[in-house]
Amino acid sequence: MKISLSSITDFVTFKDPLSDDLVNQDFIIAHKNYSSRYHQWSLLATRKKIIASFWFRHVPLHFLSIIGATMLLTLPFFYDKHLFYLCFLIAMLISFAVLFLFNYFPSYYSTLLPMLDNIINEQEKTLATEEETKKCRRTQFSGPTLIVIYYALFKIGSIPLLPCNDGSAGMLNNLFGLDRGMLKQNLARLHKIGSLSTKERAEFQKGIDNARMFFMVTGSEKALSIIGQLEQKLLHGAGQPV
């Protein structure tokens, strides 16, 4: 009963359409839907849609619900129906004016608009972070290149190579930030480098070429020598362990 009474109170006082969760959820859903239909859909356009929904859906629904409930409660006490409808029309106009001045417009201006501005600010930060992540991914080395660099560094340090399993992929993911599945796949290719398919060999050769340029810039002759030996295994060393 307490929850039911609270819900009724929130509805009557027009708190439901202005709750943080509801406004945020409506904004995200609306923006996602319109963005899927219009390529250049903006956050400000979604803001206008939420404002329109406030005035043309939430406000009429709230007002008509209040008026309808009042009408049902007072109708049995009037015997003159014509007088009732006249009085009710006047009361309805006065009620809307009062609600607009002291509830709807203040709620819109002091609550809804600041909430929408805050949501847009958060969304802009999220989009900027996602765009920055995409830029980083575009400049990041590919899976084969990172595996070859890992191989050379481990060989220089005389560190045993990691086995091809999920745990190893997780460790390399922590190191390189690349997808675990991609890292595990290329780690498996490294372990069977002498028996790769033509397509796999071509992809791994690109990784070797990129890794070679990386170590040429760093000036590591030992790493270049290790990469050269790995390349020979890729081209001619079928069945040889790495």
C-alpha cells in the first residue's frame, strides 16, 4: 500500500516524467532510434524530441487524467448536467492555467532543461572518448605484428614463450589491448608457423615486415636477427618449432 500510495503521489505531483532515470532512458532510446534512421542525427535534435514529448504527451496525459478523475468523482453530486458541464469547463480552464504556471512550466524550465543539458554533456564526453578509442585502434599494430614483436622481445630476454590458451591471450590482452580472440589466433599461428596456409602465411608475413620496421627504428640488431630467423621458419621451416 505504501508503494502504491507513493506511485499515486508521484503521478499527481507530476514527478514521474521528470525522474532522472526516465528522462535519461527516454533520451538514450530516442537518440538510438533516430540515429539508426538518420545518419547525421544530433544530440540537440533528440533534445527537441524529448521536449516535444514532455509538452505533447506527458502534460496532456497528466492533465486529462487529473481532470477525468475529478469529473468522475463530482458527477454523481450534480443533478443539472448542463450546469455541471459548464462549471466543469470553467474549472478545467482555471486548473490548466494554475498547473501551467505553478507546475508544468517551472518543472520544464528548472528541472527538465537542466537534466537534458547534463545528459547531452555526458553523451558528448562518451562520444569523444569512443572517437578517440577508434583513432587509437586505427593506428595500432595488427595482431600478427604484435605477436611478432612479443616473440622477439621474449627471445631477447630468454623468456619461455606463452602457450596458446585463454590465459595467455588474457595476459597479452593486458599488454597490447587487442581482442583476446585475435591474439590467441595469432599466438597459435606463431606456434605452428611452418605449417600455415597460404592466406595465413601472407598475413603473418605482413606482421613480420611491420615488426622489422619497428625494430629498425629502435635500432635493435638482435631483434632484427630473431625476426629474420622467424621469417625463414615461416617460408621454409615446415614443422620446425619456434
